[in-house]
Amino acid sequence: MSQLGADDTQWTLPRLLQAMENAHASDLFITEGKRPAMRISGSLVAFDLPPTSRSEIETLLGVLLDDAARKRFDAQGDLDVAYSL
């Protein structure tokens, strides 16, 4: 399990991405009701965080997606998104 810090109970996208960079991870997985996870050398490794809530995902989608991508997400239920720092 990957830790962001001993006192961290909430996440932000920049903090998750920084942790991914530090761990040389390739992908980030955020799913409602599950802990955020990253892919390291082909294996999924969960962050030491509580499961992601619907409101956290809604907030993230509002920041990341334009209207067309949001409509695709709403219709399909999932979406691959690229984000660079």
C-alpha cells in the first residue's frame, strides 16, 4: 500500500500524481467505493486512503473533463483520461 503521509485521510489529484511519480507508476485508478490505486510494474497498488466517494469523483470530473468528455463518461460509466503536469 502506498502512503501519502501518516496524517493524510483525503486526497487531491496533484498529491496522487506526485505519489505516482515518486513510485514510478504508470496509471491511476479512481473508482467509487474503492481506494485510489496505481499501476506499478504491472501490479495494482492501493493508496493507504479511504475508499473514494461519489462526491470526490464528481469534483474531480468537474476539473478534468470538458462537456463532451463528461457526456461520454455519463453515458458509458467510465473513461480513460490523460493528464500531464
